[in-house]
Amino acid sequence: MSARTTVHLVRHGEVFNPERVLYGRLPGFRLSDRGQRMATRLGEFFADHDIASVTASPLQRAQETATPVARTHDLDLGTDPRLIEAGNSFEGHRVTDGSGSIRDPRVWPRLWNPFQPSWGEPYEQQVARMTSVVRDVRDAFPGRESVLVSHQLPVWVTRLRAEGRPLVHDPRRRQCALASVTSLEFSGRTLVSVAYTEPAADLLIGADPVPGA
């Protein structure tokens, strides 16, 4: 029987963002106090797992989320730019009700193709880079588990592709909460199951998930 290998795709915890901007790939956005508690919870969640590697997006919020998991298993924290947030031309804009930008005629030229999407990094490109990291750690640590800490949209479209669903979707319907874990289980190199859990579910009450974070 082929070895069962699991790759966990983790979304970072809550970010300190009092100005409520869509921070995207901007530097300097750290975890909030609640986000730090979420990261601690993830370290506890993975404590009894056979974790062989922990790798994070280079952005600060992902690095801080991954640190307790790596520390729990006495592992060096790896960094991989392929796990970075999706590119978005609205980066740095303030977020109000989630639709304010669309009401401004000056931004309409960016919205011509929601299937790509035209305002940011194409879904296919996100899936390609994320999947390449998944394959790398799957093949490097057969029969064990690896943790990849990334961001909501890259994790979500990777799950959609894994489940054979269309990449075009309603952002309001994403099942990818802060500090959530999407687990891809492989038998050899064949994907056999996808699971989802929220280790910090109780901490989500009152949390502030900025769209596209």
C-alpha cells in the first residue's frame, strides 16, 4: 500500500488593520492580539501530528502564524514565495462594505473579466504556484505531514481545483476562515481526500476577516 501523505493548507490568523485596507502583499501587516492567539491555537492543534515541515508565505502575518507550529515540532520555519497572497490591483484601498470600489466608475475598467479575474492575479496562476509547493512537500516527505501557511484566495482556489470544481466563485461563499486548515491527503501521489477544519472556531466570533486577505 502506498504511503499516506498529508499537506495542510493553513490560512493566517487575524491581522491588525485598524484602517481596514485591503493589504494584499503590502509589507508590515502583523497579526492582531487575537491573531496571535489563533496562531497559538494552531500550534496546539498540530502538536500531536507527525509534522515533517512547516513553510510559510514571506508576508509577516503568515510567518507569525506559522511560527508556533514550527516551534512545537522543533522545526526550522521555511519561506516560499509561491505561497504569497494573490496579486490585487485594489491593494491599499480602504474596505467599507465590500462593494464600495465597484460603485466608482474610475475602477470599472479593472472589472471587465470576473472569470480571470481582471483586477488581480489569475486564478489559474495561483493554483499553479500553490500546487507546485504542495507537490514538492508531498514528494519530499512521503508518509508524513507538512504545513503550508498561505492566504485565503490561494488556499481556496487550490481546494476548488483539488475537488474538481470551477475556479470562478462568489467570494462570500469561500470556506476558508482565519486560521483554518484545509488538508489534502495523498496515497502515493494520488489525492484521495480533502478535509477542512477550524481549530480556532471560537476565536472567529468578532474577528475581522478583510476580503482577499
